[in-house]
Amino acid sequence: YTDYGGDLGYYQNVGADVILGGDIVIRHRAYRDKIAGQQHTEDYVAPGANLTVKNVLPGQTDLRFDYRYRHDASNDPLRRYVDHLLTVSFSKRF
């Protein structure tokens, strides 16, 4: 397949230890196989938002909340989907 796309994000400090951000991922994928005589393609769009709280634990450990709306518009009905993804993670800076 051939794949191209991009990711664009913006992050802003909104307090001494709080960062708010947003981003979007856009991708187009064209497969070599065909579906009902047409080339199989997928267009993926995933806007998201995140909130990072710095230093919630000792040792420069941050807490991050991420939300992403994932939409894959495939011309193959079995590969088409819409998802809501929420993740919570800790990260340590050193």
C-alpha cells in the first residue's frame, strides 16, 4: 500500500504545572488490492485533546489524560470504524 498523512498539534501552559493541548492526525492509505472492482482506500482522521499535570508524584512524574476520536472511512465496510479512545498515563522525566 501507499500511505501519506500528517500530524499537527498545539500545546499551551495554562498554569504552573498544567499543559493543555490538541492535535489531529490525518492519513490516506491506498492498497494494491481491489474491492468490488475499485481500489481499496482508507481515509483516517483522529482529532484529540490532552491534559498534562506535571509533578503529581515525586521525581518529575507527570499525569496525562488523552482523548482521541478516531474515524477510519474505508471503502471496505469490514474495515470502517469510529472509536473514542481515552488513555491515562504517567511519564517520568529524567
